[in-house]
Amino acid sequence: MKVANLIGSRFKEKPADCVIDSHALMVRGGYMKNVGNGIFSEFPILRRITAKIEQIIRQEMDAVGGQEVLFPVVLPADLWDESGRYESVGNELLRFTDRSNSRLVLAMTHEEAAVHLVREYAQSYAKYPFMIYQIQRKFRDEARPRAGMIRVREFTMKDAYSFHTSQEDLERYYEKCYQAYNRIFQRAGIPDVVTVASDSGMMGGSISHEYMLLTPVGEDSIVLCEECDYRANMEAAENKVVNEGGELQELECIETPDCKTIEAVCRFLGSAVETSCKAVVYQKNMDDTYVVAFVRGDYEVNETKLRNLVGEEIHPAEITQDSPLVAGYIGPYGISDKVEYYLDVTLQGISSLVAGANKENFHYKGLNLERDLENVSYVDISKIKEGGICPHCQKHSIAIRRGIEVGNIFQLGTKYTKTMGMTYTDENGKQQYPIMGCYGIGVGRLAASICEVCHDEYGPVWPITIAPWEIQLLCLRADDTEAKETADKLYADLQNAGMEVIYDDREGFRPGAMFSDADLIGAPIRVVVSPRNLKESCVEITTRDKSVKEMVPLENALEYISGLRQKLYGQIWEKVEDYR
């Protein structure tokens, strides 16, 4: 490939709407073009990168017995009715009708399609276990697309579905996929991806893990213990709090005029926020019933935990004049029986709390939950904090980091096979429901995430295993006969040796412009042919990460480049675990 023929323009200015580096560099480098909100077209450079990522994924999925299939993007709503997700999933699922008024969905995940594909085939225990996977375009009507390919509405994803006759068999295979995912990320050049326990969300199932690439621009909060190996997504991290109790006081109802926030109340009463009870109000999507989460004043509600506890979708509440709640003065003592409420573990053990009195301009002081309420129970509905107690080692060693989710795996159980009526006959002639696992990787997101952690101020520094080209050859004076002939011959020799080369022989371009374009393309090896170098019968060979810069005699150039190429591949492969 010659740069002169490469579709897609490269430019210096940072686009105004790019909030993270990978987005800006991939737009500037001619990788992609915005079509609509969260929707992109991909230029050849990005397609070459994603094709290599897809090939790595295919090889690793095939190695654990996966068989590639392809599901439709558009699915009948009837399939989603069977699973119950047509109604339970929110606005992320795009629903529409065709000209015959048939209800359809644009699939954002394919559990239903997977069960539909194999439920007639797999009616005997002898067919199990097996795994099918696809690499497919999907659509999720994301409310807040951002950060280029990191959070989009239309995307390419590898999703795999395994089917088993026992939980033990699923767990064995889950471990294989767990290790296969490690190999995928290691081969893609990001071996420092960490796995964290996660919430299964709308996917369902009891056990799930996310693969997180730690980076300050990540939109997920990752909980890490600095003393042991505990790791979890913020949504799933258990919050353990030990309160020291304090002095037991009498319950007093005190006028607190215009004190509608915890901070205002505590200032007015001269009390600590750590002994206050904060109310956060939601409503159920189905019937607008009020749900109140009570947490300690210095903690935040974990909406995912609360949603799982409630058992349905919730949204921030709108408290009207005719509601049973008094905005700004809500507390657990004397709250209306029309309200569903929960007490968080952060309140347990506090002898005397400050809390709303459910009366305009009044708060309680000295509230003791065990003494003043009936049937008190505590649940974990709060977010763990930096320096919090680790659920495993019990030390105050929790750190919060940011990360990008680059993959996920779920133990789905029988959630979909039961609802969709998929059964098999076991060795005793009894009907059973298969047990499922699910395994996903976003291809475009992975490419953008690698760019986010593998770049400098000039452009991407692609790992050689996924780079669009292994080598970029630059002829700095294409109008110089000797330089052009030398570069042309080297281009042919490199290609004949089986190496991937992009060749910049554009006439009239200044060296600075050619180097800038090369930085944005990000090939790991750069070879420069110029009249100055040829006076010494040499070519300049460098690596994109600047770890190598050598003047190599022309007669040794091909051998040197080949050796450097093998060295870069070797550096990747030495970090790839062999679990098989």
C-alpha cells in the first residue's frame, strides 16, 4: 500500500468535539469519520487493525472449541418476548415495526438468537457441551455516546455462548474462556488488563467478570485492594463499614428551617456528617412507587445494587406536593407506609443519628434505628470509598481506579433456556434445561482502548500484532533518482519477504509532513531512505516507540528489519500465557 493511495486524510488540528486522546488521534489520523451521534464509518487503517483483532479472537475462540456462526442484526420481537427482555430492557433496545406491522428489534446482544439457533439441534445430552460465537454489528441506543469508539451506539462485537449439562462443566469451561481472554489481550499488546467481579445487569446470571484496562480516562470505577488480590467493579463491590457507635441520646424533633441538605443540617446542629442519615429517593419505572435509600451522610447510593434489590428498573424521583414524602426532610422514623425504603449497612451501629422528621423544616436528633424502628434490617446499597475496608482481607486498603471495560464473561445459568423452552433429554431420559455461559468483546472499543494507552503526543504507537502495517517506508526525496530507486527496491524486497509495508513516496511533501503522517499511522517500524543517508550507503531504521534508532548499511537493511520485526513479535509473545 502507498500512502498516496490511502483513503482518509490526516491533519494536525485537534477536533473540538474529541474529549480523549484516542478519539482525537483516530480522527486526525484518518481512521474513522462520524456519521451520527455514536455512529462511525471506518477508514482502511482502522479496518486493518480491527481485522487483526478479530483474527486473534477467532484463533483463541477456536482453540477452546468455539464454532463461528452468524446471527441476524434484526430479530423478531417474539424472541425477546420469550425471554422477557422485550419489556424489561429499557430504551437501549431499539424497537420498531416493518411494513407488515411486525414487531422487530435491532439486537444489542444475541442470547435469544443463540438459544433459537440450537434448541432443536441440542435435544440430547450427547450433543453437549458446545460453544458458538459470532463477530457481528450490533446497535445499542446509548443515552450518552462519548469518547469516540469507547462508547458508541453501533459497534462490532464478538459474543460467544456456551451450553452445558451441569454447573461443574460450565465452571470448567468458564475458566478456559477466562484464560483465553487473557491471551487475547496479551496478544493484542495490553497484558496489564485486570479482571474484576462485576454485576450481571440485564444479562442475568449469578457470576460475571469484566476485563478492565486501567487508564485515567476510563468511565468505570474499579475497586482494588492494595493488600490482597480483591478486585471488583464499583457496581459489584461489597461495602463493609464498622461504626464506633457513640453516645446513646434521646430522640428529639428539632426545627431546622431551610436546611434541606445533609451539609446544611449538620452545620445548623453542629453535628458530624458521619452521624447523619441521608435520603436518596427513586421511583419504580413500572408504577412510579417511591423507593427511598437511606445511607450515611458521607456515602453515595450505588444505584445498581439498589436496582437489583428492588428487582426492577428505577429512576430519580420527582417529589410532588401530593406525594407522601417531604422533600429535604425525609427520614426512616415516621415515614409513610406507602413508601418502600431500605437502610444501608453504613448506618449500622451508629447510636444517635440525625435524620429527616418527614415534616417541613424539622429533623430528628438522637435517632437510634434499632430502638426507634421495628424489624430493622440492613442491606448493602452504597458505594465503597477510597481507603475503605476490603471485603476479603478486612484491611483499610481499598483504592479506586478508573478503567475501560474491554471484555466480559457471564455464567448465565438457565435464565434463557428456561424462559425460551430449550430442553434436552439426559442419560436417564429426563428433560433438563441446558446451562449457559456468555462471553463478549467489543472489537472497536478494544482498538480505541489500546490507542488510549499506547500513544504519545504525536500519534498511536500500535503493538505490532495489531498494527495496520508492520513497517512504514519513507522516501524523503522521491524526485531524487537514486533515493526513489533504492526505496522502490526495498519496498519490493520487504513485500516479497512477507512483511506488511506502507510506502510513502509522495513527491513535493516536506519531511516534517511525512513524519507527522507516519506518527499518526503508527506502524511500529519506520525505515527512512534519503539522499543524505545514501551518501553513507545507509538507511535509517527506528521504532515508533523510539526505543531503536540505527543507521544500517543498505546491504544489511532487509535482514536487520526482519530481525527487528521478529524481536517486536517476540516481546509480545513472551507475555502471552500458555494455559492449554
